[in-house]
Amino acid sequence: MSNERATGQGPMGVFGGTFDPIHYGHLRTAFELREAVRLAEVRFLPTGNPPHRDQTQASAEERLAMVQAAVADQPGFCVDDRETRRSGLSYSVDTLGELRGEFPQRSICLLLGMDAFLGLPNWHRWREILELANVVVAHRPGWKAPTQGPLGEVMVDHGTGSVRDLHDATAGRIYVHAVTQLEISSTDLRALIARGRDPRFLVPDSVCKLLRETGWYAERQ
């Protein structure tokens, strides 16, 4: 566990994903975690070439444009495009290493959904992630954290129920928080758009406008 004490600005949230496309489920989760953990900012990082997913339907540039449209003028939200500019596979440990180099004394919190957290042992150099950042897990109400296996072990060693720990430590803590679950799927959204349906009220109006103007997803079936 990191013994570095955070100084300076408040914690930074790092929220990665394919965002193919970004929708209100992503945005609501980021908002609730920002409020609960008192994050100074949430950085949305669209993946360039994700190692654990099939090929994205929209290009990195298109997904970046949608994320930029979705978070524009939203207080506390910003976009980091480093993974879309990086060649090769996009590994979270590399991104967190870059951010740690840029912000050596700041608390960095990697924001993960429940499914991503449960798959963490399959990630590239996954144990190094806790040397670089804290981990904040968004889960469904009533969900219980793993108690056995590799994740059970790291929960015993790194788990905390205190938001203050995420402010005091630059890395090395795991915090679990229940969030509102919006049953919106990027896969279902792509299929809906391909059928000519309107994604209104599932994605921000700014993203809806971009989809109408570009024909993304509708023209790729």
C-alpha cells in the first residue's frame, strides 16, 4: 500500500471506457462517485485500442468527439485524450503511470464498475494499479465485495470504508460505493440506432445531435 500522503488539489477521478457510445449510465455513475468521494474532477479517458474488448464500432476519434460533446460545460468533468493518441494497446497501468508522473503527490482514483472490478485480475500488471492509484468501485445496492481469491486478498489489504482515506493517500486504497443503476447498454444503443430509432433520453442531447449529423452507427450495419 502506498504510504505517500496526498497534497495539493483534491482527488482526481479517472474514468476510462470505450464509450461506444457514451450514455447517461456512464455520466450518472461518474457524477455520483464525484459527489460521494468529493473528487475535484473526473477525467473521462476514451480507450484507443482496448485489449479486453472486441473492436469498437466507432473509431477512437469518433468516440472522443462524443465524450467531448457529452461532458462539455459539465462542472468537474473533463476529457483526457491520451489513450486515443497512443499507438498499440491501451493499458490502464500505463495511463496511470503517466498520470502519476504528472501528479506525484495527488490522490488519483480509478473509477470502475462492478464488472470491471471483478475482472481486474485479468488486467495487464493489475497489481501495480494499486501502487499508482486508489480504486473506487461503483456497484449495485446490496452487492457484496469478494472475500476469497485474489480480489478477496486485496480487499482485506487495501479496502477502506472511509472517503478521507482516498483524500489522504495518493494510492493503495479500494473504496466501494453503491450508485443508481441505469439499465442502459452501449451495445443495445448501437442496435437501436442501427434500426433507425431515436436514442433521445438515453444519451445527452449534444451526443444525439452529433449522431444525427454524422450518421455514426446507423450507416455501419
